[in-house]
Amino acid sequence: MNDRAEFRKAILAMYHNRCVVCGTPSRIVHEIIPRSRLPRTWAMIDNAVVLCKRCHDEAHESTVKSEKMLRYVAERMREIYSKEGSTCPKHQ
């Protein structure tokens, strides 16, 4: 498996395959800051979340607003999942 696939797998596991905004089951990994803006460091655990299709579409409607919102939500979700024993390498 390539690095991108492993990164995606880690993000999905960290958020238990659920949208960080609404909790809907999903397998869409969203980069908070796009690869085009972070060409060398886009694959950071703190730069990705799981979103459902509806929330993913909404996130792309307002980039600046979505970056701030998703970073906040991602941090809260990491706190919750780290207490539950997340499988994310960052929390092992």
C-alpha cells in the first residue's frame, strides 16, 4: 500500500469512519488545508478529517470558514477518541 492509502486508513480509523460534523458513517477523507497549499506536508494527521458527502460539499463552499470549523471539530473529536482508545498512531 502507498503512503496516501496508509494515511487515509489512519484518518478513517482515528474518526471511526464517522463524519466529524454530524456523525454520519462515511469514508470521505477531507484535507483541511488542500495539498495545493501544502505540497510537502499535506499528509499530516492534524490536516485531515472524515466528512459525509453533505458536510464535505458544505466545507468546499467556504474554504476559510471550513478550515477554522474543521480544525476545531477535529481537535474535539481527537480528545474524545483518545479517551476511548483510538487506533490512530498519534495516540498510541
